[in-house]
Amino acid sequence: MIAVGNRGRPVSTLSNLLAAHTALSGAAAAHLQRVVAEWQLLADLSFADFLLWVRTTDGDLLCVAQSRPTTTATAHPEDMVGVRASSSQHPQLDRAFADTTMRREDQPRWHRGRSVRREVVPVRELGGGEVVAVLGRDTNLAAPRVPSTLEISYTAVAADLCQMVADGTFPTAEGRDEGRSSPRVGDGLVRISTSGRVLYASPNAASAFHRLGWSEELVGVDLATVVREVADDAFEGGDAAEHVRGALTGTPSQRAELEGHGATAVLRALPLHPRGVPSGALVLVRDVTDVRRRDRALLSKDATIREIHHRVKNNLQTVAALLRLQARRTPHSEAQEALTESVRRVASIALVHEALAASVDEKVDIDEVLDRVLPMMNDLTRPGARIAMRREGEVGVLPAVMATPLVMVLTELVANALEHGFAERAPGTVVIAASRTAAELEVAVRDDGRGLPEGFSLEQATGLGLQIVRTLVDSELAGTLRILPGEEAGTRAVLTVPLQHRGR
């Protein structure tokens, strides 16, 4: 066997391998993606590794995906994805493409010092179409196995599901489950008969139903009735019971959530009908009481944080309004100017908190905030001035820890350009130009005003605005700031901020 790759690097994803080495249709590739999404269930039930083999365009066999069981020792500790083999090396795999029959090898094979028994499962397209791949179900015979009711029940369900894969009836697009709390085999398994009565319940499944309030033995009772009786909410219980009954009639896999006696469980019901013959259903159950408790705590925490941002925004707006009133009543021009600048700074911070109050992930769209701050700044800094302000490029969405200092720095730089770049009531333009890579953000504040004074030095500047800027850039943003003459006229302030600073 040899591994395939591209320029020395392995092509490891299923979609890439299928595209590079097969001529499968889009529908066939989508079906194989569904198989891979579900096959951890098959591996755990079978106590075996699963390898997905396809035929390449040059006639060889290629392993394009691999799943290891969580219920026993693996038969393949090494990575098998990308391994190529000839039909002569694996005749059972080769025949499965032609006769669509599940087969077990007569004799175990030795694979890297381990005795491995392989069974091949043809993978047919939905609706009984052609065979598009073959599953190799490889069992590590060296792993000690003690026959038990649990193992017998697991392998019986696995045999039914594998036959459905060969029939082209599992998995279906409608039955794919991608919930983050989706139950697995080890969480709890219930096998029910065609009449809906429990044939087997694993210890974890029995414990989950006991926590929901069912105190009697599960085996022999109608599971839909149990589900309905343990639910606190009658509608929720009825819906879950219908999912269980629906699986018995062949409805694709469905998921339901139950709450009873302070506990919460997730149920997933899968129909079993190998060769088109109804064989009952498989119900997986997972106790998610602690998970839901943490979810509710996080939701409560998020709501509290958003409410805090909302109240901070309201308080800052009140402070800005008081400062604005005080500025109007102050006869001294210097004091009035200082109060007006304070109004602008407080209002900028308030807008950031307003954005955070509406955010669900503590992130801020900086461009949206700037679009609201810039018009306000022109009115506060130079009333009646004919200064056009515009934004080029996008700053993008940034975490809250960067949002406030960045908006403060940009507003101070714009205010500095408005105040010092233009004569009284002189027309002009101020541009905020942003560019962003995966590593850093660069924002330039340009104006076409009268330019920098002779001998200007950012480090020696004594203005309050630039002192605030230097402090925020160094301590909060860990960035750099350069203030340079404009390319043709005016001034250009260039801010560079690393986006990965402090784990951001």
C-alpha cells in the first residue's frame, strides 16, 4: 500500500480526495459525506473500525475516510486516509463494487502485528442506486471481547444499519443529525420492537429515564408511552412519542428533547428496516441536564452583560448631555472648548456600548460605529465648517476589548485633523482609509489641510488629544502610530494594530 498526496503534502479531506481521484457525481459525493457524518454510530455499535474505500479513475482502491470505535480498541492506530491499494490486495472490497453483497473474509488477516477480521459493506446511493463506495468494517480480534446482552444488542443493531447502507436507505438527507447534544451509543441505547416495546435498554439509557421520573423496568413496556408519561410538558411529551412511533413506520431519524422531574434528555429515533423489512427502531438517549443548566447560565450571563452595556450607554449619554448643558452656560471659551471635546469623547464611548448592548458575542462592527460618530464630530468640533468626511475600506468586526480604544483613537485623530488642519471655515476633506489582513489592521486618517507644523514630533506633542492617542495605542492596542506629511498636501496619521495581540 502507498499513500497519495499533492506536492509532498497529504490531501486529507473527503471532498478533496473524491475530487482529485474519482469521477463520482455530486449526488454520490454528498451521500458519502452523509455516511461519514453518521458512521461513528456504526463504529461504536460494531466494536470495529470503518474505512471508506472508493475506486479511483485509474482503477485502484483508495481509503478516503476513517472512523475508530470508542467502545473498543482500534484495529488501525495509524492513519489510513490516503492509502491506495490494488484490487488483488483486497479482492473482497473489489467484489463488493459488483455484487452489492455484504461479505466477511474467511480468514483474519495480520495487519502490523494485529489480527484483523474484515467485513465489507457496499455503499449504495439513496433509493437503491449504484454502489459508489465500500465500507471496510475491520475488527481487532486481539481486543478481549466478553459476549454480553449489551454486545449482542449492539452488534444486532449494527448489522441492520449496515444492511440499510447496502440497501441505499441509510443515511438519508432528512435524517442527518447535527445537534451539538446529539446522543451517541455510549450515552444510552434502546432497541424497540416493531410494536414499540422495549427489547433492550443499556444501563445508561435506563439511568437517563430514571432521572426523568420512570422508576420501573423499561424492558417490555411501550417506549412511546414512557416518553409521554415522564414529560413535564404534555405537548413536548406527545411530540417525542410521535418521533418514536414515526421511526417504527420508517420516518427518517428525528430528534426530540424531554424535560421531566428536573432532568433533561435528548432522544434520537432511527428506523430499522434492513432489506425493506421493518425491524423496529433504535432510540439513542443522552442525559443533558448539566449541559442545559450551563446553557441557561451562559444565556443569563450574556443577557446580564448586554444589560450592563445598555445601562452604561444610557449613563454616558446622560453625562454627555450634562456636559453639553454646562458648555452652553460657560462664558469662557477655553472651558467651553474643553467641555465640548469631553462631550465628543463620552459620546464616542457611548456608541461603542450601544453596539455591545445589541451584540451576542461581545464584538463590535467598527465601521457602523464610525459612520455614526463622524457626522457628530463635525458638528461638535467645527460648527458650520465645510469639511467633507468619508470612510474608505472596512475596519470590520473586532472584539470589545479593542473596540473602545480603537474608536477613541480614530475620533481623536479625526478631531485633531479638523482642529489643526484647516483654517477657520475653510473647506476640506478628511478620509479614514482602512485595510485589513489576517495579522493586522491598518487605518490611515488623511486630510488635505495645511499640513504639519515645522519641527513636529509625535513623541514631544503636548496636546491632550495626542497624549490620549499615544496612551491608548501603546497600552490598549499594542500598536504603532505614525504622523506623516500627506502625499500631496495635508497630513496622514497611520495606525497599525496587530489583530492577534493577547490571544485576540
